[in-house]
Amino acid sequence: MSDVAAEPAPQQRPDDIKAVPVKHPLRWVMAVLVAVLAADAVWSAASNPRFQWGIFGDFFFDSRIFHGLQITLELTVLAMAIGILLGIVLAVMRLSPNPLISGGASFYVWIFRGTPVLVQILLWNYIGALYPEISLGVPFGGPDLVSVSANSLITPFVAGMLALGLNEGAYMAEIVRAGILSVDEGQGEASQALGMTRLQTMRRIVLPQAMRVIVPPTGNETISMLKTSSLVSVIALADLTYSAQLIYSTNYKTIQLLLVISVWYLIFTTILSVGQYYLERRFGRGSMRGQALTPLQRLRLTVFPRHEGGGAL
């Protein structure tokens, strides 16, 4: 018999309760249901002969579709450039202490946000009915220095670009104004105490800090602009949508051509969404303790779990 007394078994204390992860069976049921529905939708579209996927493939890389895609991208880039620059100017004007300046900017936003963009496109396209000659000279009936025919200057492309860009400027003005107001007033007071002008304060201090608030909605507006540009088809501008309309008006393959342009819109909205995601991460640095992993980082940690803590991709 051992001389060492047997140690009593340790008694379990209330604090030693083992944590058991909560199970969520309903989540798995919903996940399976979503997967089944998605697979059924794909199978239905793939097996339905009325989709005529062969015709879809024939026109997906058609030169007329590519030409329309080029017009759509050009309109999106130019209209957003006009909208962003105009939005910054209008936002600064709205925050001006001068009532005439702030009132004029508010009136602009009221007009362009209060009327449909489709109506604005049509108005710019038919501007020659109101002003056959667009001139630059002395105001209030003075002599003209430069005069150009409105129909030759305001082409359908220019009409669409102006309508989309000027309309976007009204929305960007509110986005930029919200970003500026999100910056603490002490930043501006400190810069003024250092002798900086209002313009220098806005350009060097306020706007860089406001970008964290401005970038996400601006990305959404860019994606929306890509799709809204399809409205220029009403003035017979051969963008992506109107190019497809010209094709299916002769071969009557309406659904197939609509699927072609839908996929092209999806491709470029996806590209813009990815760019927006990384741009938000870029301007969001320093606003939180740590940033969430990117999809590529999560994929790498899933495939190579030993590489945790690696650098950003």
C-alpha cells in the first residue's frame, strides 16, 4: 500500500463551465435552400432552348456592341468628371457665408435634382429650338464676340454628356458637402490661426479628411452613372443599349441582345465595385484599429493557413 495519500479529485467550480459554441441549424437550412434555388435557376436558363445561347455568343463580341460599349464608357468617365468637379465647387459655394453664393448653389441643386435626367437629356438635345445660335459676348444684348450654331456644337454625344454631368453635379454637391461637414470645425480654425486662407484650408486640410466620407457614395454614383447612361438611347446616340436596339430591330433577337448588354453592364459594374472597395480601404486607413481582410487575403489564409499575418495583397 502506497504511503502517498491519494489526492482528492478537484471539484468543478462554477467559473470552470466549458463554453460550447451555439449551433445554428436554421442557417444551414437556409444556405442549402439558397444553393438549391441558385442551382435550379442556372440549370433552367442553361437547359431552356428559347434562350438561344449560340446567338448570345455570336453577338457578345460583335463590333457594333464594342462600339456602343466604348461610347458608354466615354460618357460615364466624362460625365462623372464634370459631376465631381462641379460638385466640389457647388459644395464650397453652399457653405459660403455669402447668401448670394450659397443661394445660387442651392438653386442649382434644386433645379437639377428636381427634374428627371431623361427630361434634361431631351432638353439639351433640342436646345437649338430655343437658342439656334450659341454666342459669347457682352451681356444684355451687347455685340457677340463668338457665335456658333447650336446644332453643330451640341451633338447628341455632347447633349448626353452635359445632361448627365450637370445632373450628377447636383448630387455630388450634396455628397461633398456632407463630407466637408463631417470634418471637425477645429481643423479649419487651427488652419486659419496658422494664416491659411479659406481656399488653402479647404484644399489642404478639409477635403483630404473628408474623402473617407465622400468616396463610398461617389463610387455608388459612378456605378449608377454607367447604367444611367443608357438613357441617351432616346436621342439616338449609339451607346451600348442603342447599339443592341439597332441590331434586334433587324434580326428580332430581342432577348438575346438584351442579355448581351446586361452581361457587359454586369462586367463593368463589377470592375467598378472592386475598385471602389480598395479605394475605400485606402482612404479608410487610420479611422479604425484594424482593417478587415480583403477577399484575396481571406482566400490565401483559407488555402495556406500557415501564412497568417502576411502582408496585404
